[in-house]
Amino acid sequence: MNNVMIGVLGARLDHGGLGHQRWKRWRPNLSMLIQDDIQMDEFILIYHQKEEELALLTLKDMQKIAPTTRLYDYQVDYDDPWDFEQVYAQLHDFSTQQHFDIEKNNYFVHITTGTHVVQICMYLLTEANYIPAKLLQTSPNVKDKIKGQYQIIDLDLSRYDQIASRFEHESRKGIDYLKGGIKTHNKDFNHLIQQLEQVSIRSSEPILLTGATGVGKSRLARLIFKLKKQRGKLRGKLVEVNCATLRGDNAMSALFGHIKGSFTGAIQSRAGLLREADQGLLFLDEIGELGLDEQAMLLRAIEEKTFMPFGSDQETHSNFELIVGTNKNLFKQVKIGEFREDLLARINLWTYTMPSLKERIEDLAPNIDHELELYTCKAGYKVNFNKGAKEKYLAFAHSEQALWKANFRDLNSSITRMATLASGGRINETIVTLEIQRLKSDWQYYQPSNHINSTKTILCSVLDKETVEQIDTFDQIQLAEVIRICRNSPTMANAGRKLFNISRTIKTNPNDSHRIRQYLKKYNLCFKQLNASNE
């Protein structure tokens, strides 16, 4: 591998005088050509056009002391060496013009010389991998003033154990923050949050949160905003909009603002919510409800950060980040002409489908504790279950009777009712019994019809009639219920948690999937077959 050095001419340190005295002084760029333990095969010297005379002399001296090193020069001509924008632009141009072959060459960027602005720009270009190099710094040495000494700085932070450990710790804190401090167990949800933590910190692109009503899209959007704000990614505020409340001229005005007199009732100008979200985060919930005209304007605002207020002929600028939420299938909305395909393509970069409470039922217990903590903070006194009441509530909550149609909103309402009725801060069995009756009543209209779920109908959909007639009535009822639950469960493990909700709690290593597999095998059935027959 060849070693390639990229250095900036130092108007003071590389000068050393024009006479023979210059050979008696430490000159940073020259010093790298006389090191014993590293040889530079190529050297690219960047210099300002006003320092051309010094550059030519320096290159001549470098060639003299290292005749085998291939020397190249690159001239910059910014007006002000302390103007960050000018300096960065020209050094960026330098980096894009080079052909970096990392398979053949080791690259080093020398940051000892140049103004502080130049040094910062070279660091940033290296850190961003525009220049795929390691940083190198030189300094004088008491023992050898001419040669000096050098130190290589590798920006691959994963190589440094303490830093890597610190990053991992910060990441864990971010993940816990996005989960609201709730110790969740569902693998799919935990994986979603883990990736979302990285995306929230590293990306400013739109995030699309999908899922049924009540799964926590709005809450997660607020947590993402707070995390971004914590890490210094945003300076502005969070602006939340429920698109279902926006209709007609009001939608245009609310989102993009309007000028005075642009429509009846517009007695004064309005900045609009997009302008309000400048330097902050805009959360558009239920984006599937937004009209097609508003969608077109929103697309331009996302891509160009500019938009036209209603009734105005002058553009307005707003640099906002975006999170959108929906409980609709936007691809189906595109197909029927109710959502713009180009807008969906723009917001579909980071899409996360949040699981329902039923799909992550193993997280129910910690969420119950969380809801009780929230109630305690509001009420000013602590509320909890007694042991028997909690066991009874959890047993029902995990059963097939518990539909949790509104997901965590149902859970919040349920806990709030029981906590309010709890005397002395204790939720007892009587309160739980009343609450279960209420939830059953609320959900009764969502239960499937008896005809569709009749025992014979279910069994005959997977077994022939003669086989069904050879099964005892008791076993028919049991098998039909197992089939129904398997059909309504995404995985065998999920079905097992529902079917063995009590017995699995007293086993050290419950193998729910195995128990279902063995049970179905008695009737020559398998879980995959049951799900397929339900499609």
C-alpha cells in the first residue's frame, strides 16, 4: 500500500526563512518526509495563490530531501482565509476532484498548518469521508528539532472501546426514552424502536408512522421530537396537526397561511402551521385525510422548503422536519385516487408500522404499571392493584374476550376508571369485575357473528364431514376454539400465549408453540394450514 499525504502550506511554520537558515528549523510539511518509520509515496500540497512563491520553494525543498516522493500541488484562491463558507467550498471542490483509491493507498490529512478555519474544514471533510483518510498532526521535538514528531488520529470511533461504550450507552438511553421508560418485551416492537432511535438522530428525512387508532403514533412522535431536541438536532418547536380536522380553505390557511382579504373572513394575515414549525418538527396525524390540493403543496414544501400562502403571490420559506401518521393503507388510497403517489414516495423513506396492543400483549403488564404511574402523577396519590385483583384483570386482558379495539386508549380509559374508584389507593376484585363487565359490553358489537364462528362451520373448513362426526362434542368445541385463535394470531407463539395464558406463567420455560403443534398433530393439522385456510 502506498502512503499519500495531503497537507496545507503553512505561511508561518513552513516558511523558515528563504536562506540556508530554513534547513535548521522545524517545518511541518517537510518534517513528514524525513520520518524513519513512515514513508510518503505521494504528497499533495494545498496552497493559496498569494503564497505561490513560498509554495514553489517548499516543493523544491521537499523534492530535494525526498526525491522518490511524487509531489503535486493544488491552488486555492478564496478571498478571506477566515471565511468558513468560502474555505469549505473550495476545499470540498478539491476533495471531489481527487480520485481516491483506498484499495491501493493509505491517505493521511495533515492538519497542523493553515488557519484554524482551514484545519476545521479539513477535519470535517475527513470525518464525513469526502477524504477517506486518517488525520495526522505534527509537532516539534526537543531531541530532534528538525524532524519533530507526529501522531496519527483514526476517526473510526468504533476502534476506541471507551467511546464505543459511551455511544452504546447513549443509544440505550435514547431507546429507553422513545419507549417512554417502559420495559417492553415484544421483539418486533423493540426492533422498531431500536432502529427508530438511530434514524431520529442521524436523519432529517420524513418518518411515516402507520398503525390502528390508539397504538401510540402521536405519543411516539412527541418522544421523537424531544429526543431530537435533546441531541441538538432541532431548534424550533413541535407543531401537531390532525389532518382530519382540516377541510377546504381552512386546510390551506391552517397549513400554509394566508394573506389579509384572501377569502371571506380573512381579516388579518396568518403565518400558517408550516411556518410555525420552522427549525422544528411538524407532525401531521391522519395524513390520509388531507385533500389532494393540500397534498400537492405539501410535497413541494417538503422537497424545496418553500410554499405559497393562500392568496399570496410571494413564496414563504420554512425549514421543518416531518413526521406523518395514518391508520389507512396509503398504497390503497393511491390506487383509488385519494392520495398522491409522488407524495407517498417522498414520505415512505422511513416507514414504521406500530403493532396493536393485541399483537404485543406481552407488553400489557408493564404498560398497566405505566398507566398507574401516570394516574398517580395526575391525582397526587399512589394507586395500585391488590394481588388477586391484578391476577384477575391480567387473565381477562390476555383472553380472547379482550379485544382492545382502541388499543392503548382502551387501556388508559380502563385503568383511569378503576383507579378513580379505588378506595385507599387499592384496586380490588370487585372493581376489576365491574370493569371487565363494562369492557365486554363496549366490545360486544365487535364480536364475530355466531354463524361464522359456529363449531361445525369452523371444523368443516379444515376437516371433512366424516372426520368431524367421529370427534366427541367436547373435543369439537375445544378444537374449534383452538382453530379460531390460531387463525386470529400472526404466529404460533402468539396463539400459544392466548391459549395457555395461565399455565404458562407457572412454567420456567413455557414452550407454547410446541404444545399447539402437538395438539394440532392429533388431528393431522398444522398452524400454517389453518392460517392459509383463513385467507
